[in-house]
Amino acid sequence: MNKFIKITIYYFLATVILFSFFYTIALPNKINAKPIGDKKIECVSYAPFGKNDSPFDFDNNFKVSEELIDHDLALISKDFACIRTYSVTGLEAVPKYAKKYNLSVYLGAWVSSDKNATQKELTNLIEIAKQDKSILKALIIGNEALLRKDVSAEQLISYINFVKSEFTDIPVTYADVWEFWLKNPNIATATDFITIHILPYWEDIPIPVKETPEHIQKILDEVKTVFPNKEILIGETGWPSFGRTRENAVPSLSNQAEYIRNFLDLADQNNLKYNLIEAFDQPWKRISEGAVGGYWGIFDKDRLDKNILRGDVSNYPNWFNLFVLASIILFSTAIFAKNINKLFIVISVIGAIIFTLQIDDYIQSNKNLYEYMFSIAILTTVYLIYIFSLKQENNNFQKLQSNLWLIFLTFMLINSVYMMLDGRYREFPNFVFGFGVFLYLIKTDKSQFTKYNIETISSIILFASAIYIFINEKYTNLQSDFWVLISIIFAYNLWKNSTNKNINFLKSYLLISSIFLIIALYIRFYILNGSEFISMCERNPTQLICQIRSTFGFLIHNQTFGIGALVTSITGIFFKNKTLINISIAFGIFAISLYNVSLGAIAIILSIYSIAYSHQK
């Protein structure tokens, strides 16, 4: 058979396989829940921000579009009878358009650690509420302020009483996760009813979607026991359509639909008062809640229906775009191929699927330029390794490939630190790193990447982080199980292939790291988050310790520890200076302990490389 025809047939069959794969994973799932019918749903959370907007933009003179509010509330009013808002700042027009579309409103005021901003918010709330009381169901003073430790219970009660003193005909409440009502029952003495959040995905022990109706009923029974004479509003409940798995609580479009529909059935049977979270996906929430925070909407960020309320649901509605992308990746391999055969095509198809799924995951989860650049660097590194693997001729590019493998190892170490120290809000990049480890296993030359003992140190870090992640995530989380598996496999092979296993020189650095870690954790858990300091600094913010606390908050907010760690670690590598390495370790420990994990993790890994370089064999 002609070689050209043979290759054409190979690629045609490969394309058919790709089409079949993406078409199959996109088949709609039949939702195991009772249809909700055409009855209006009680209430839904609403924030009038477009896909590129956020409340943080108000500091830059951002103004909410009234045209967007008008459009949004017209859409919401088709299925819902009410909306809940969380702030009045910049949202002054919401009540006017709610009335236009016959929507009732739970009007919220944002309570924060900033007393001046909170007082201004409450004053504005009172003014707006007095303009038209006819659409108001209640006023909600604060949202999860106790959870965030922004205020003490006593301060919160004073805010609630301040607003209540202005109204005798509008109920006033506070909203928080159900556990915080049980921890602070005295709050109920100030409110007309209690507003609890039940979010099974976010529970300390996450609940699988199929077990959520029983879980919700159990919580309601427990709360009613503590507050027998108080009406209960479920102020937030919902399920994410995308994000990292927590134990066996799996975000997906089909799971979101199943949760919402089953909850609505439960609410209807038990005459529950409730509010769903939320009307529209809010990409800006990914900043503080991880990727999963941006995907709780009934509609997506473009105001398109996700079919959460009715009909069958596909978890990959964008499947055809994914097929096109996979096809482009598939055919790109032909450019570099030396010998196209059946094995080549099989690996090419697998690679095309894996890269496409990882790209799709990155697009949905990345929230800023740094994360996009980081993701592109990882994908490019693994793609180049992949291309060299397909070429099957490595001698001319041995040094380049060694450098690529060193870069891959660096990225995997950084991600391991991310998942170990900041995993709650990060995705497991299993596709691309799983494929990279697979390519390492099939490579014929497994000699060390460098003449230093980086592989030895790295294998220890990968193994230790894998054990920690496994314990922290629990075995029921299949995403973390896969990450742990590839980490251990990679760590074992790095250790086995390393020719320099001497790590005695690490002892002094471990001692230094331990000292700085203890100091950093004391600052984090006692000074910054200790209830004693929170209450003290509410009463007297001018005390020296409170000023120090504020300074740390400023430094953390501006990524000072992360930047300092990165600069000193790079300098330490360049000069091979032990003092600079110790400083970079100190900065790195502070960075990863004090919420500057993104830059701190990079700095820690570079510091480890500095140590390895300064103790070369």
C-alpha cells in the first residue's frame, strides 16, 4: 500500500476515534430527580456583575450597568419569585428593577472588618430600604462575617440592632453557615429569624450529591432543636458545576442539576423557606474560593441556560470545540514524525485527548495572567517532551531534553507544594502531569537530568507531599488518588535512577526551616486569626500588636513575602551564597505559611535547587 494512503487512513481513523470519544463523553445525563414543573422557585442569589466584572472594581470607579440589571432580572423573573443581594454599594438600582419584574428582595448589607466601610454600608441600606418597603422580604445584615472572622459576635449584634432600631415593619436577620449559628446562638436574640447556609460540597466532611437530601434534613433538625422558636431561612444552598473534587463530592453540571432538583423537591415537601446560590456564574469568585467558586450559577457567565432546572444535562456541552482542538493537536504531531505507524497514532490520539482535556480544565480554572502563563509553560514543556518521544531520535537533542525534564520536574514539585499547602482552592492538573510521568516511564534513557542530586531531593519531596495529600484528601477523592499515584511512581523512579543519594547536608537547612515555620504558624493562627486578637483589635485598633497585625495583613495582601522569597531564591542560585539561601528559605516559609503560596512555592523549590547546586558532588 502506498505510504501516503496508509498515513491518510491512520489519521482518518484517529480523527474518527477523537470524534467518537468527545461525542460519547458529551452524551446527556438523565437526572435522577423529580421534575420541578412550572412553579416559581422561591429565591436566588443575585450579583449584577458581568463575566469580566467584580466588586473589587468599585475601587477603580466601576459602575454596575443598569442595562445588565434589567436584562438579568427579566431573565430571573421567568423562574424565580425573589432575589437575595449581599451589598448595596453600587447596587442601588437593583430594587427598582426588581419591582419592575415583580421580584421580592432579601436586601443585604456587607459587614467586614473595616468599621467605617461597614457603617457606611448599613447607612446606605437603611436609606434604600426606606425608599420602597413594598418589595422587601427582609434585611440581611452581614454574610458569613463570623466564618471569615471579620467581626466578633458582639460587634455583629450591635450592627444588627443599629439597623433594627430604624424599622419596626421589616424583619432583620444575619446569614452564615449553619455551624456558626450553633457556635454563636446569642446572635439569634438580635434577629427576627435565622438564616443558615447549607452547602454540602463545602462541609468539613463533604457530602456526595446523592446523600445531600438526608444531610440537609439532619442539619435542619439539629438547628431547630437549638432554636425551636425561630423561623429558619436556608439562605444559601447549591452545588458547583465545575471544580476540584472534595473527597467524593464531585462538581459537574449533571450533579448540580441533580442537587438543585432534589433540593427543590425536598423544600416543596417540607414547606421550607430557601434561597438558591446563585443566578449566574461569577468568575471573580475564583480569586478567593478557587475555580469552583465561579461555577454555582443556574446560568453561566454569558447568561446562557445551563439546563440545571429542566431537561437532560451534558457535562461537556462544548464537546465539538474540544474535538476540533484535539484534531489540531493530533495533526501537529505529523510535522515532527520520523516514522508514522500504528503505535505512533495510538500515542498521538492519547496525547491529543489528554492535552485537550487539560487545556479545557485550565481555561475554566485560570483566573489571572500569571496562572495562564504558568499553565502555558507547563503545557509547552510537556508537549515538547511528547514531540521528542514521538520522534524516537534523541541523540541530537540530549541536553535540551534533559533541561525539559528538569523543567517538568520543577513544575511538578511546585504543583505538589500547591496541592499540599493550598489544595482546598486548587485543581489537580492530573491530565498533563499524568501524561508527563507516562512519557518518563517509557523513555529509554533515564539518566540524571543534572550532575547535582536534585532528583534525590525531589523524590523525597514528591513522596512526602503525596503521603500528606493522601491523608488530607482521603482515599475517596479519586482526583487526589491519581495525583498521589503518579507522584509516588515518579518519586520512586527518580530515586532509583539517581546516582547521588547523599542528603546529610540538608539537616542544617531543615532546622532553619523548622524555626521559621513555627514563627510563621504562630503569626498565622494566633496573631492574625486568633479570636482574642480579633476582639482586642476591634476594641482598640491603635495598640502596638494591632498595628503589627495590620502591617502583616498589608504585606500579605501585596504578596510581599512571596516576592521577597522569589527574589532571594533566584539571587541565591546565581551567587551560590549560603546566607542568601537561608534568607530565601525564611522568606519562602513565611510566604507559603502566610497566604502567598503561589510565589512562595516557586521560591521554595528554587531554594532547594540552590542548596543542591551549592553542594554539588
